[in-house]
Amino acid sequence: MNISKGKWTAWDDDGTGTLPCVLSDKVTAYGNFYVAQCHNFPDARAIAEVPNLIEALHNMLVSAVPGMNWTDESGQMMLNQAREILKRIEG
């Protein structure tokens, strides 16, 4: 899977609060790049966090060695990162 890196943003495409979409920070000659159009803002926020979620999960998997103590500083940092992403997804 190839996920473009960088910030994705949940956006109200028409300014009415009824047309949620997700934009990439990769700007083309014609404007922002659409990642997805959604039916509701919770879905748009969840999709916008995908690159961050993948990075957080990757960091957890890379660091997960047998016997890792999830209560130490690095374990807590990774758990807090995952919590912050979930908080942004849930609005």
C-alpha cells in the first residue's frame, strides 16, 4: 500500500457543512489533491488520520521486542501517540 506522507485534512468542500472530503497537503497546479469524499465528518476525520495512524502503528511494531515493558517511558510515549490519534479521529 502506498500512502502519501504528510498532513491530510478533513474539509468542508462546499462551505455548507454538508460535503465532507479529505485533502492532501500535496498541492498540484490545480489546487489541493483530494484523497476522499465522505458521507460525514467523523469518516473524513478518520481517513485524514490514516497516515498518522500508520506511522504510530509502525513505530509500535518496530519497537515491540519480546519482553518489552509497555509501562516504561518509550512504551508510554507510543501508547500516548496512539491515544492522541484516536482523540483527533473522534473529534
